[in-house]
Amino acid sequence: MFLVLAGIGLQATPFCVPCVASADATTTVFRALRAERKGSMVQLQWTTEREMNIRGYTVERFTGSEWLNVGFVPALSADNISATQRNYIFTDFSAGSGALTYRLVQRGIDNIQTSSAHLQVQPQGAAASVTIYPNPSRGNFTVLLDGSMGLQNVFLSDMSGRILAIYRDAGQSIEVKDLMAGTYILRIADARTGKLLTEKVVVQ
């Protein structure tokens, strides 16, 4: 759920892999893409807004020298074409406890392959982290959340504690735009455990 207060929005920006105009192109538009550690396992979840000529998605894990195929998830769209939201989930049962990097490889019916952005997963037991850049900013910045906290609720407030925006069940990347000059507080809460991170953001 996306809630905007006081005219300030936190929004996840859809991204296209690849973004091409050809009517018969192999295309996926992702709404969300995240990886979450569950003990020694890692669960990947992704949501697509549009799929065209997609056969499915290969989940790959980086070994340090090469990408290892750890599973394949067939496309849910009938006739390999969909203009409606589709939700996918895959669990890597052999992930282990170390720091990991994943990616999705989109596989088209024409054998075209395109890779997604990389997903970082912290080692088991590691403290959760958040990266904000640029900080200070001119009003627009990106919040990167690691996968160790699971689903996260993000609260943006001013220094008086007034909540300006809420983004529920956040993925691993959030774009914040059009903030006025000032100092703000981001609170990132694990929706499952209640674990809380707090970060200060400065807009010049």
C-alpha cells in the first residue's frame, strides 16, 4: 500500500528489462524485485507489470567467479504475454549463511536473455543496513535497503516527528523526490519482527 501525506511521496519506480519499442520484443517491466534471507535460505520475490514474449526467469547466484544457475521459474502469463501484474517467488534452499549476490535472467521465447539488477543479501546474523545517496541532497535521493530485514515499512518525518510519508512493504530501492530544504528522519521497520533503523537525511 502506498500512502502520501503532506504532498510528499515515496515511490518505487518501475523498471524495464530491456526498454525497447518493438512490438515483438522480449520485454519485462518490473514493479518490485527483492531478496530476503530466511536463516540459511534466501527467498526472492518479484512483481511484473508487463511481460511480452517471456518464457520465464532463471535465478542465478554469484559464486565469486561465475554465475550459478540455482533455479528456473516459468512465466505465469498466458501465451507468454501479459499486461497485468504477476507475482513470483523462488526460494534458494542451498544459499548458505554467507554474503550473497543474486540476479534474475529474463529468458524470451526467442532465446534472448537479459539480466536484472543485482540483489545483495547480508550474511546470516549480520546487522541490517541502509544506504542513502546522495546525502545531503537537493531534494531527491535513493534509499537502498538490504535483504536481511524482510519486508520493511519506511516512515519519513520532519524533525518535529510529523510523519510526511509512509511506504509499506518496501523492496530494496526507494526513490524520494521533491523534498524542501531541511532535515528529515527516515525510520525503517521490519514488518515481521519490528526491528527498527533510524537515519537522518539532509536536504540543502
